[in-house]
Amino acid sequence: MMFLIDTDIIIYSLKRHPEVISGFGAHARDPKAISVVTYGELLYGANRSRRRVENEAKVRRIGELFPVVGISMAIMDTFASVKASLAGKGKVVDDFDLLIGSTALVLNYTLVTNNQKHFAKIPGLKTENWSNPRHSSR
């Protein structure tokens, strides 16, 4: 299985959340990546933090440890299609989250997130929650 790691799970891992650390351990051999959107969200958080230099260094290290998946035309095609479909049903997903979800869909990755309820609006998206194993896999 291949995983796209959402921003919240990266933050939990940095804070040494035991279940998330366990999830990374259980999937140590499975390929993992992050979206360039996640990378940007992490850098934004680092820039707003009190320990900016230290936190920026951590984010840059994360960008070295995980492949960072850029936004391709196929991802944008999926984004546009899913956003239009959701809008037609009166459902809204934040654009950044929709880009992350579209990335996972295009790559056929499972998205690892604590925000499963939000991402559940995206049809066909597979998710796992390593911060709460009871709510894992769909």
C-alpha cells in the first residue's frame, strides 16, 4: 500500500503522538509521500511559530525524507471535476484539502489523515487515521 500523509499527521508525528508513531512503525516499509500543499502548509506554520528557524529546518528535513508530490495537470483535472461535482450537491471542501485528496486519488494512494469526516466528502478517496486506529481504513 502507498500512503499520502496529510498535514495533521505530520504535525502529530513531530509532537510524538504515540498512535501516529505506531502507525509509521507499522507501515515502515510502505512507500509514503506528502503533497506540495502539505509542504506549504507546514512551512506556513513554521513561519508563524515562535521558533521559526528551528521549525523551518524541520519542515525542510521532512521534504528530504518524503517525496513531495507536485500539482500536475491530472491532479488539477481531478480537482476541477470533484469540486464541480461536490458544488452541485451543495458540499464544500477547502481547496487545499481538495488538492491533497485529488493527489491521493490520481496516484491511487491512501490518504493518512485525522480529518476523515471532511475528506469523506471526496468520492472514491481511501483514508486511514493513524492518530485514532479505531477510525482507520475506509
